[in-house]
Amino acid sequence: MPHEVDVHVGKRVRHRRWLIGMTQQQLAESVGIKFQQIQKYETGMNRISASRLWDIAGALGVPVSYFFEGLAGTSNEDPRQGDLMADKEALELVRSYYAIPEQQRRRLFDLARVLSDAA
């Protein structure tokens, strides 16, 4: 049975990979392994070694600490983080947001802020 930390880290790998639009094959190639291994990591069936996690973090453009965020007992916990990462619609929204050119994205952000303040 997979350890809960391995499952959590695997979910964070999958969510980040999905968020940036990377396939399992692309991630696997960037770290020099087979995509089946990425599948096993993402389900928590196989543990990710420290050096491999370092490589994956680099390929996904996040610090290694990213994979442990939201894990019970870690500092900087945001109770909403777990819910956000599980919400496919929210992830799709974030992914679409970062696909917008920066200047337009900033204006959209400002509009969202004004709308949320009005609510």
C-alpha cells in the first residue's frame, strides 16, 4: 500500500505537469526515464528518490518544496490549497490564465480583483 506522502507528492507532480500542459512522455524524456515510471510516481505506487524529485522539480519549474505543500504538518499550510489542487476547473482556469499574454493577463487580474472586492 502506498505511503500517504508518496501519494501526495505524486498528485502534486501530476497537477503541476497538467497545469503547464506537459505530457507524461515529455516529463519522462526531460528527466531520462520511461513514461510508465512517471505514471507510477503520480499514483504513489513508486517512491521518488531525492535526486529524481530534484530533476522533476527542475523540469516542471518549481522548487522541490512545492511537492510537499499542503501536506499535513507542513508549515505555510493553506487549507484551501488541497481543494484547489483537486478542482480540475480551477486548474484549467489557471492554465488558461497563464496562456494569456502578460499585459492582458495583468488587466484581467485587475478586473478580477475589482469584481471580488465588489462581491
